[in-house]
Amino acid sequence: MTQRIAVLGATGSIGDSTLAILAAQPHTYEVYALSGYHRLDKLFALCQQFLPKRVSVPTSAVDDFAHRLKAAGIDSEVVGGEAGLVDIATDSQTDTVVAAIVGAAGLPSTLAAARVGKRILLANKEALVMAGKVMIDAVKTHKATLLPLDSEHNAIFQCLPLAIQQDNTQIHQSNHGVRKLWLTASGGPFLQQSFEQMQQASVAEAVKHPNWSMGQKISVDSATMMNKGLELIEACHLFDLPEDKINVVIHPQSIIHSMVEYSDGSFLAQLGSPDMKTRIDSGSQPLDLFALSGLEFIEPDLQKFACLRLARQAMQAGTQATIVLNAANEIAVAAFLDGKIRLTDIADINEQALNDIQLPPLNETADIEDILAIDKIARHLTDKLVAKLT
Ligand code: NAD
Ligand code: MG
């Protein structure tokens, strides 16, 4: 039977990889719905290729886009805005939702998918950073399945016992003999450069990742290692472990995608060539062990990569702090991409936001409205921090 898939964030880098895989197996997968936000020409081309039943675009673009599709003889239904994304994410006709929107914008639709029990392939790590508890509770209550597409988390998932992999209620419980998780990091484009060189980095230098080609925001996050910080928080929620049970190791070759250290001292690692499509049988390059020279493992420098330290600090402080850190980082990265601040200002802004925006811990019953309210406060105050610098 074909699986009907909704791809949210279809015009992005994860969207590209996902749709390449789906296109290669048309008898297994039907692309039922797509969403896009910025590059609507690209979304239009995807509609021509996949003829989805439903498409979501920004509210202001609904009429134009519907008109354009109609003129081309494509009868996809066009919906708009956050409500449109939620509508697509919860459509009873789909089995699987690929959550590949970048940033906080992906949270409402991802959570909505969990609340109707979908199988979610999660790339949107920010959803877990902001709302880990709410998300995992929703997954458990509504018997959804949450599988990480992030290569590190997917690697860890693959290194867990098979019985746990097959029982989606157990993945998010830390009772499987795990002593520690080891997230590998490439170290990004500035690993071999000084802090001063990093300070002078242009946008083009910062988004040039050594091993992967990705969207702009995650590329900047990789340069500051905020990405690994967000992944650390993501892993805490996905695998129900405190932050001190998750180590980060820089492994510049990106061949080991991550590791699980078990209580008996053994390590299980997942290896592969650095290609985002490896996780699903997709015809990506096989790993040639004989062509590898050495594999290196380096401890991260937390002064140069302060964002990683801030992520641990936020995780210890609680959800309100991880929401603030995520929001501040999104604002700061956008300001860097706009040429308003330096790359190294991102960590300073994130740290100031964490210190200045002191909010009481969220209570047990906090829901998405409470989370989005904190997100809004944090964005507003971070805008002011950016303005001070510019
Ligand atoms: P991208 O910038 O290439 O694509 C982002 C997608 O989100 C696009 O389709 C865009 O139209 C959509 N989008 C952006 N803003 C939106 C908004 N306000 N409302 C609705 N849609 C919006 O990003 P990406 O690199 O594909 O990353 C997507 C997510 O996957 C991120 O959370 C990232 O951390 C995660 N991720 C990416 C990779 C990778 O290889 N690119 C790897 C692991 C995890
Ligand atoms: Mg990753």
C-alpha cells in the first residue's frame, strides 16, 4: 500500500532530500501535501512534478498561487498561513508528516501532527527545543511516532536495542542500559581558525559547511556550534536523558554520525558517508572504509563555541530558558545573515538574552500558548539587543 506523505518545508534542503527519495519510489510513497514559504517558484515546480492534493503557502500568497496552479491545469487545493500548515499536518488522508520547516515556525504544525497520532519524521529540532515536554507528552498520549531525521539522533536511534526501535512508546524512556550518548559534531568551518578569524567571518564563509549542504540558518548554527547545542537539547527530550548524560565530541570527518555508550562500557556507533539521504535507502554513496585515513575526536572549545555551553546552561535552567535561547538565536542568526552583526556576536546576544530575560519556570500544565508567549517576549527583547549593536 502506498504511504501518503505531507512534506512541510518542501522547498528547503531537507525538503529536497526527502522529495528526491519519495520521487525515486513512487509506488511506495504518494506526495499528498506540500508547504513552502519563501521560494514559491520552486514550490510551483514541485506541484507540477508531484501533483499534491493540497499545498500550503503564506496567507498573502494563497490567491495568486491558486490562480497560477489553476492556469497550469493543476487542481491542488491551496491553504494558507499557520492554520493551513496545521490543517495539512492533521489531514486524515496522510500517514506521515515530514516536519522540515526551519525554526519556531514549525512548532504548531509539528505538535498538531503529534496530537492526531501521525508518524512524524522530525527535522525541525527547534520544535523539541521549545516544547520538548509538550511534544513528547502528545506523542505518548496520542500514540504518534516521532522519528528523528537529524543524522545524530537517527544514528543514536539506530544504535538502540531493536525492541525499543520497534516500540515507539519506549524510545522516549531512558531505561535501555544507556550510560551516555555521544553526539558527533563536524566543528564547522571555523574549527581550525582562531576566535579573531571567526569574528571577521563573512556570511559566505560562515554558511560554507565542510561536509553538508544545508539551509542558511542551520549552516550558521553549525558555524557557532549552536546547532550541536540545539541537538543536545533535542536529544535530552527524544531519549529522556539529562544533559550531563550527553557528550559532544568533534569528529571533523563526520563518518561516525553518533554513538551510544552502554552501562557495560561498550559503544555502538553508526557510520556512513556524510549524506543526509543515507538514513533512508536512497542510493547515496556507500562508505568506502579503505579510502578513509584517520578518524579524529576532539573536545569542543567552549570559549570559542560558547553557544554549546549556553545550551547546557539553558537545559539545566528549564524549558523557559531553552525557549529564550532558541528565540534569541533565531533573531541573532537572522541579524548576522542581514549583515547587521558579526558571527561571534550571536553567542554574546544569546548569553545576554538568557541572563536578562529571567522568567519563572513553566509549570507542569504549560501548553503551546505559554511557550509561544515566552518566545514572543524573547524575540522582542533580543531585537533590542541587536539594535544596540547596530
Ligand atoms: P531550509 O532553510 O533549507 O528550509 C526551510 C523550509 O522551511 C523551507 O521550505 C521554507 O520555505 C520553510 N519556512 C521557512 N520559514 C517559514 C515560516 N515562517 N513558515 C513556514 N515555513 C517556513 O532549512 P533546512 O536546512 O531544510 O532545515 C529545516 C529543518 O531541518 C531545520 O530545523 C534544521 O535544523 C533541520 N535539519 C536540517 C538538516 C539539513 O541537512 N539541512 C539536517 C538536520 C536537521
Ligand atoms: Mg544534525
